[in-house]
Amino acid sequence: MTDLLNSPEDHAFRRELRTFVSENLDAETRRKVSRGAPLDRKDFEQWQSSLHKVGWVAPAWPVEHGGPGWNTRQRMIADEEFFRLHTPPLPGFGLKMIGPILMRFGTKAQQERFLPRILSGEDWWCQGFSEPGAGSDLASLRMKAIRTEGGWILSGSKTWTTYAQYANWIFCLVRTDPEVKKQEGISMMLVDMSSENVTRRPIRLMDGTEEVNEIFVNDVFVPDEMVVGEINKGWTYAKALLEHERFGIGGIGRSKHLLQRVREMAVAAGRENDTEVANALDALEIDIIAVEATTLRFMAAVDAGEKIGAETSLLKVRGTEIQQALTEVMLDIAGPAALRKRGGQCVEDTFENVTYQFLNWRKLSIYGGSNEIQRGILASQVLGL
């Protein structure tokens, strides 16, 4: 596939990354990732521990907070290489969401307490935004926080909470003022998952896994020092967090890795010369290059000091559409072999987990704000319609 990052310095950096992965990635974890299999907590933890030892856990973090000092090109190359080499994705809720928000809006005490533990993996975070009645319309959330001496009493529920079964902390958007415009009465709070009266109920998905959960909070005390920024400014922080999330949600590395896997599947199925398959994959390759070029343009603008806002919704929409389209081609190539039980032998396991991955990735166009909502944001805030 065409690579837009191909200078001599880029190639040297790629070699460094490849050497590190070959020496540090567990072979069984690599096999699971390469076949799109569900991952266990130890798969994530072992890889994060290896990266932490060399300071590579948080490529986008500034050096003063533990980042490696990589430039924009190096971060994109690392993302691409790690996907290509079948490394597990690191838990993003701490590294890509609440970590950057604490750097920007948190107190020094919050930064000193939580940032090192995010890097080391000692703290695993989950995101408490969506509720049964507040998904894409997030501002309709109803989890309430009532003022009390020294803090707040929190009550309500959150849903679709990814990897909450592993988390010991959750960052929540909560209603602190029900009398004002709904976006203006929201605050962000950090909640210890081990607190009494915080409970979790797994949600079994159509792919057979339970990676998302419902969280119930019943009169839980949250001290003032666990409030992020100012009271009733949570909507501002949430928008900053979601814009940061969408900046990397185009999933270029993931898309390139999956494109290569689907091409290998076509060969294994004897369909490498199938015109329909070849045309579909060539068109998707062009789409991936377009998303990569757009991402590079956005990143160059940020490096130049420009503010990037709602435009990042474009990356979310197109990136997730591409990835879902790839799983559809993958399923078509696999045919009846995709229905075989996970772990069984089918063309040397080439088609293992195809159905799981196809079903699991239906979520891509929903999380982070559904693609329908993102199109509305692009229409109103970018195109001015």
C-alpha cells in the first residue's frame, strides 16, 4: 500500500519500532491480534508494561508529563507500525481521554496523582458519559450530583461503559444544576470504582462478548478534589475530550492492517483475481490514503498553532465507514467458513474470528458520537448549513 511517510528518517524510526516489537511482544498476544480475536486484560497489561519501560506509552503526551517527545510524523508512524505488527491497542480512556483533560483542566494534585498511574497501567479508567436516555444527545444526561459538605452525593446510571470490568476509576459527566440550560448544568467528576454503592452489570453483545457494561451509582460521595475544573463547565471539557478522541478515531493504522489481512484472506480463498473483490479493496485503499492525507493536514495545522474543532468529525465518519466496509468484504470472502466456531481450523485459521470482528465493529459508527450526529455537526459547524 502507498505510504505517505517514507523519508529516510521515517524508515529509520520504523526499523527502531520493529526491532522493539520483535523483542517485546508476547507471541500468543500477537497471534490473537493478528486474527482479530478478543483480548484478555493480561494482553493489554503486558504490552503496556513493555512500552512503559522505554517511555513509549503515551506518544501524544508532552515530555513533562511522561511522553516520548515524538513529533507528528513519528506518532502516525508508530500507530501504523504497531497495528501492522499486531500489537494490542492500549486502553484509551486514560491515555487518550482523561489524561489529556487533566493536563489541560485538572489541578496539579490531580495531575500528580493520576497521570503517572495512567502511564504505568496501575489505574485503568472507563468513561461514564452515555446513559439509558442520553447517548448521542449527551446533554440530556440525568446522573445527578447534590452538594454536601466537602463534596457531592452522586446518583444515577451509565451504560455502554467499555471495559468497566477492568476499571478502578471512572470519569463521569453529571448534572449539578438542573435549573439552567442543559449544557450549562453539567460537571465532570472522577469516581473511585471501589466506592461502596458503585455496581456494574455486564451487557452481553451480539458478538458473544461482554466488553460493555451498565454502571449504577447510588448515593456515592465524591470529594471536591475529584471535580475536574469548574463546576458546571463539564460540557466544555467533554467537547474538548471528544474532539481529541475523534482526532485519532480515523484509525489509519487499523485500516491499513485490516486491508492487508483482507488481501491475505482473498489469496487464501483463491479470490485474489476476483474483479469484485479487487475493485472493492482498491477503492478502500484510496479512501484510506485520503483519510491519512486529511489527518496529516489537520496535524500540520495543529503543529502550526491553529485550532482544530468540529472538522475532526470528518475523520470519525470516514474512518469508521472504511473499517466497517473492510469487515464486510472480509465476511464476503470467508463465506460459510466465517460461521465456524472460533478456535477451529479453517484454511489455517485465516478465517478465524471473522464473524466476531464483523459483528463487534458494528459499534464503530456509534461510539464517540454516532455518525449521523457527526454529519449534523459537520453540516452546522463546518459548512454553516
